[in-house]
Amino acid sequence: MQTPNRRSFLFIAAAAAASLAGCSAEAGVKPPSDAAEFATERLSQQGTFRVSYTADGPIPVGRLHTWKLHIARADGSPVTDATVAVDGDMPEHRHGLPTRPRVTRHLGGGDYLVEGVKFQMGGWWVMDFDITAGGRAERVRFNLRLKK
Ligand SMILES: [Cu+2]
């Protein structure tokens, strides 16, 4: 059994190692090996929403940009009245986004403007969209691999 002192020592040691490395990898967390996990169109957890995203060209590193999210039901009909929460992080590095992107506009036809997206480094990122519409609340997760 670990004493609190030993646990806090380990925590401090890990934090020191992480800051030395700048952004250290967490053991055991690996990006998905299945290329389909990196698709730009995915179903939400329970399969209710079919969601895709586009950006203006290749997704940049270190620059604010916008995404356009398209939300449909599984049959392809657009969802025009969704509430969307956005979050993202680098699971290997245990840090999140440097900004708080959010949906700022409903563009109609199931399209939503996401402003304030910025990735501060290359590597494996996940973007989670929590979508609420028609009495359903489900998350869709996109995996991205950005060039450094
Ligand atoms: Cu990182």
C-alpha cells in the first residue's frame, strides 16, 4: 500500500519529468490502430447522429481556425436544432486545447460553425462533440493526427 507521502513524491517526480520533456507520453495510452477511427465522418456513441467535419484546407498547427460540423441522423436527414459542446485533448500527453472552441452559429441544413479551434502541437488529438437534439445526448469523437 502507498502512503500519501510516497504518492505525492511520485506525482511530483512525474510532473517534473513531464515538464523536462515538454510534453511527455503517458504509458499505455496509444492512438487507435484502425484507420477508420481517424475518419472525418463518424457515428455518435449510440449511433443516433452521423457527424462530419471540414476545415478550410489542411488543419493547421499553432493557428486559430474554424471547423464546420455537419450533424445528421443515421438516415442522413439533417439535425438543425442541436446543442453542441466541444472539447479536445491529447490523450498521450494529458493536456487539452489551448483555447475553448465552441459552436457560434447554426448555418442551417445541419451545419454548425465551430470557432476558436487551435492545436498547439502536432501528434494525435481527439475532438469530442457532445450533441443534444431530439431528447438524445450523445458524444462523437474524432481522432486526428497532425503533422508537427
Ligand atoms: Cu501534446
